[in-house]
Amino acid sequence: MRAESWILLILCFFLARGLEGGTAQPAKPNVLFLIADDLNCALHCYGHPQVRSPNIDRLANRGLRFERAYCQFPLCSPSRTSFLTGRRPNATRILSNPGGARLATDYKATPHFREFIPDTVTLPQLFRKHGYVSVRVGKLYHYGVPGQIGTSGLDDAASWDYVVNPAGRDKAEENRIFSLIPGSFGGTLSWMAADGTDFEQTDGLVATAAVSLLEEYRGRPFFLAVGNFRPHTPYVAPRKYFDMYAPDSIPLPALSPDDRQRIPAPAYQSAKKEQETMSDRLRREAIQAYWASISFMDAQMGRVLEALERLGLAEKTIVVMTSDHGYHLYDHGLWQKQSLFENSARVPLIIALPGMRAGGRTTGSLAEMVDLYPTLADLCGLPYPEYLDGKSLKPVLEDPSRSVKDAAFTQVRRAGFHGFTVRTARWRYTLWDDGRQGQQLYDMQDDPAETKNLATDPRFAGTVSELKQRLRDYAKNTP
């Protein structure tokens, strides 16, 4: 064989080896997106003295925990649509759960975001377009809970290659659930200490399916979204989780007797009549059930995270853990969601990266849920649409002392008008109906429980003026 032919063969051999991996670009990381439903920051890693969340705590020990992360709308469908599209609610035009009252003539009672932004590319759809297998287990887009458990709910078919819709014993035994309104479960306070094992409950089945999918797709890049249904009402968990928390050991939030006289009426319009007349004993039992649901949900997330480790995928996978919005447990005398107080707008957020230098640390940098889309795309080297409303948190993940924004925005709607709030490092300012229905200002450094409304204090007129203009600018395109 001529020398030139040998040289050509050798060059081809090393070129092939390079293409196989020697000089190839590193494989893009997988994404495991874990989301709880209606979870506030009642987690041990967030400083809660009683709630047990060992698996989420372990994730926080190897990831970055965001102390100030906020949803854009504290209600399931608007929030989930917002962070999965990377667009604020004003862009998605989803301002209610299905069945909600209409505020605009073009707003339908049971809308899907594709009616308003049909060509948008969602977060999982982006990964799907770039060669990832995109899979959903459980609740990512909105479901009516518990009514739509076992279905695809208000899903988006373009987002996924494959979906799994488990339905467990909790769905089959709805007739055994205690509720403040008999026969109503998702929209009020309801709970049950269930018989049987974790594996029989819907969230247990979600974890089982997620583990199977990790095993199936371990050899190819994946975007696996695992949506738990707890701690959303009804608070259902096996009895052993209820036994972790004795009702008599649960403190109730201290309420100011004149709180409602000092606060604009719309701030309390998420309150429900049947929740206002509960006894202290019943209040403690409701909190017990919520905490039990958190610990149960944490155990199911733990099963998925353990499988990620066992399969050797932890060092190849970005893990996100979050919730769709916060939640009230009688603080301010409120329950559930749809307020603009801190506990309704704030969400837990933990992001763990392979080989993360900032692992086990906390950041006070402001983050919004619309930031998740550009962050994950940026981390995986995927080009993402310019119209996204969020910012990549990659600089914060590299250096937790950095910030990418100085404010986070959240909104709700009331009958005939809107409420908007802006959270900065120090302040929370809330504007109802452009001020016609009132305003609130809280110094979150000195008054984190939001007990002193400073909006009419002349000492803070400059702060009010500045933040009011920011909210007016934000609200300009509200439908």
C-alpha cells in the first residue's frame, strides 16, 4: 500500500475517534424538573423548625437554594402557563383557572394559552426540538385537582413526546375525604390520613413512573418533568406522615386584631367564608395535614432522586425543584393562595448542576419563575426565543452573590380589576386597581411578616412613588 494511502487511513481513524468522543463537544446535560403543587417554603432547608423534608434538603445541600424566588401569578393555571412558556401572564392572557370569571371580552372561561399565542415554543418543546426526549409524568400544566387526576388536564401536546397520567387510591377514595364543604375538595380545605402505602397514592405512582422513565431513557438526552399533586388540597397522605405532626404541637400564626382595618379590602378577597369560622383545633388539623402532605411528597421526590444517583445520571443531569406558587396557612388569617402577600407569591427554588461549585449555598438574589426557561436553555446551550420575559440565572448559579434583576413582579385579579405587587431586595409594594382600591408597602427587612403597612407614611412617599411607577409600567399591557 502506498504511503499516502496509509496516512489517509490513519487520518480517517483518528478523525472517527475524535467524532466518537476524543475531541467531541461534551454531551449536553439532561434536565430533571421536579415540581410540587401548592407548596410554600415550609421546608426544613428553608428554616422551618418542624416540617421534615430530608430529600429536598439533600438536594439543597448539593444545589443552590434561592431565598427570594417568586411566581408571576399565585394560581395554578396562570403560573404554570407563565413559567412553561417563559412569558408573563399579560402575554399568555391566562389569568384564571378554567371556569374562572371573565374580566375581558376576549377572555374565555376555559382557555388554553395557544388560543392567544399559538406559535409560542414552550420550555419542554424547545428541548424536544433540539433532540431531547421530552416526557411528562403527572401535573405540569394545569389540572383540576382532584377532578382531573388520571387525565391530561389542560395539557399542551406539542410540549411532550410521551406523557403518563397516574391515578391512585386517593382518587378512588374521594368519598372518604373530610372537607369544610362536603363533596368539594380542591377549592377549599380538605384532607385524609390514608390507609395503605405510598405506592398506592397518585404521587407514589408518579414517582414509580418517573423511576421507570429514568431507566428507559438513561442512554439519551432527556427533559423529564415530574409533577407531584401534593400538597394541593385535598391533603392526602398515608397515615404515618400525619403521625409525624401532633396537632397540639402546631403553633398558629399571631394575628393583629386591627389587621383588616389597616389593609385594603382586595388584599383579603381570596378568603373563603367557610375558612373564617374554623376552630383553632380544626386549623391545627388542617396545618398538620398540609405538613403531612409535604413530607409524603418529599419522600416521593426522594425516590426519583435516589434513582438518578443509582443509575449514574446525577453528574449528567440538571435538577430543578420548585412549586407553582406559595400558600397561606392562616397567616394574615388567610388560607391557600391568590393573595399578593409574601407567602402567596414566594416559591421554593433549588437548582443543582453537575459538579456545581456553589453546591450547598443560598442566594438572596431575586428570581422569577419566568427565569427558569432561559436559565435551563442557557445551561444546556440551546438557543431560545428572544420574546421570553425572563432572564437566565446562570450568572447567579456560577456566583451566588451576583444578581440579574432588581425586582420581581406578581399579579392577581379581582372582580373587575387587577392587583400588582413588586418585590425588591427591601420592599414589597402592592397596588390595587391602580391605587383606587388601595395600596400596601412593607419593609421586608424590618417587617418580614408584613404587619405594618407604610404606604401612607409620608416618610416613604418617595419609595411609594418610585415603585408605583414601576407597577404602572408593568401593568400597561394587562388584558
